[in-house]
Amino acid sequence: MILMIILLLVIFLLFPSPVEARKKLPARKAVAANASLPGTGLKLRGDRQALLLTLTNLGKAKNLSYLLTYQAGEVGQGVDGSHDPALGNTQKELVFGTCSGNVCTYHQNLSEMIFRATIGLNDGRTLTRKYQIKI
């Protein structure tokens, strides 16, 4: 009996069954199509007291609005705005606080930060981009 088990084990080890490799999938066309759509890029400013918003590929956009909401301690805060796509690509700085002239008072204990951009396209469609930002 033991000899039979050893013989079967040797046969399975010497003559493995063929393995088929997964075939390479073609590139997704949707990614290439989205490359020409208007985009929003987000990055925290170096001191982490503001969000840098980059708006690109606005040629197909009719209108663009954005809303940034967050908690500062237990108080809800937010920044909203819009950009006329006819003015072209731009970068905006969304400060986490209030500014008067060159003096800013920054909010503390930030949490639950969410950025949402709504982009109306020339063909009538609406794109919504939503990002949760970790501070």
C-alpha cells in the first residue's frame, strides 16, 4: 500500500499537468477616452494648510463648480467656488481657514475632508469628481 502511494506521488511529480497562462488583456479604451476629458488635480500645500486645485483640459467643459467641506474640531467648514472654462487651465489655492489681506487664521483639528467638482460638458453630460482627502 505504501509502495503504491509513493509510486503515485512520483508519477504526479514527474508528469505535472500543463498550466495555461492567462492571456494578456488589451488596454482599456475608456482610459484613453477619459484622457481628453476635463480633469481636477489635488495636492496639499507644503505646510498642509491649503489644498492646491489644478483644473486641466477645459476645452470640452461648459461650466465648472467645486465644493470642499471638512470638520475643524466640531465645526463644519467649507469652501465653494467656480471657474469659467473659457479662461483656460488654472490652479487655485483653497485655504483651510480665513484670510484678510496677507494674514491668515488657519483652522485646527481638521477631519472628514471631502472635495467634489461638478463639470458640465459641452455635449450636455455632467461629470462629478469626488475625493476624500486625508490630512
